[in-house]
Amino acid sequence: MSDGDNGNRATASEMSLPTLLRFQRRQHTMKYLLRSMLDRVIAEAQRVGKLGPRLDTSYEVLMPEIDSGEGQTLAVGTNTMVSALAAAKGQGWISDETAMRLLFQFAGEEVDVHEERARIAAQDTGQPRR
């Protein structure tokens, strides 16, 4: 895992991406496991009457960001991605929803595209944001 014994600094920095991606996948797996366990605990607590039916049981599992230390590279990549998506949208090759989904996926963010589009529409019409 990212063993740079036989290379220079550039080689070692390029070797870090697979490790970063592996840890991000592990984070997603842990988040899924935690949500599964917590959902079960909440459901059982409601079943036996420990939690009231009107209690808000929504929650969010927050995981720490894994810093790749490649901010400049990511900024250039994001700029290129946005340009490419704008060009594809201009050619009629993709929809707004697909472009948004791809951009958020590239950024590593979990965003509900339909909810985000509703926020944008509300913002454009001057309605208060939710």
C-alpha cells in the first residue's frame, strides 16, 4: 500500500490515490454498517415503546474527510469536469440532473439532486430556502 521505496517523490505521490480510494470505500462501508445498526436499534426502541411515535428519529452519520493533500490537483480537475459537463449539456448529450449527479459524485459528496434542484428553483424565485 503506497510503498515508495523504489521511487522518487512524484512516484510516491501518484501511488497514494489507490490507497485514498480504498479508505474512502471503507468509510462508505462503515457508514452503511453504522446506519444499519442504528436503524435497527431505533426500530426496536420504537417497537417496545422506549421512543415515542412522534419523536424525530432522523440522524446523519458524519465521517471525517480523508485529506489527500492534493487540493490544487482537485481544483484543476473540478474546473475541467465542470467545463466538460457544460459542453456536454450544451450539445444536448446529458441532462442537468445527470451533470449534477456526476459533478457531486466526482467531488465525493452525497447530494440528492432532485432536492438540490428544488432549492435552486426556490432560490431563483425568491422563496425562502428550506
